[in-house]
Amino acid sequence: MLKLLNTKLLIAILAVLAALASAAIYQRHEAAKAAAILQQQQRDAEQRRQEDEAFRKKVEADKQRHNSAAGNEGKTWKTYIP
């Protein structure tokens, strides 16, 4: 009787240990997934920032080119002879 009780107790302890181990493995897996998602979001944010910076530079270059053409427009009218 005592041997049967000890066996049942051992099985119960092993079941609890297995449940704890599986919970720890699941938690580690979830942490790895969260870290991967965070890294992907950081890469996406950096890429968006670079694209935004390139777009701003392009807009500034276009604005300066347009302004320089407008600045020379007054000179053409002064020298225009019909």
C-alpha cells in the first residue's frame, strides 16, 4: 500500500515538473517571438525614416531648383527686346 502511494506521489511530482518545464519552454518561445517582432518593427521604422529623409532632401532640392529659376525670371524681362 505504501509502495503504491509512493508511486502515485512520484507520478504526480513528475507531472507537475513536466507542466513547469513546458510552461518555461512556452515562455521562452513567446519571448523570442516578441523580440523578433520588436526587431522587425525597429527595422521598418529605420527604413521609413531613411525614406522620409530621402524624400525631404528631394523636395528641398526641387524647391531650390524651382526658386532659382524664378529668381532668374526677372532678369529675362529686363533684357527682352521685342
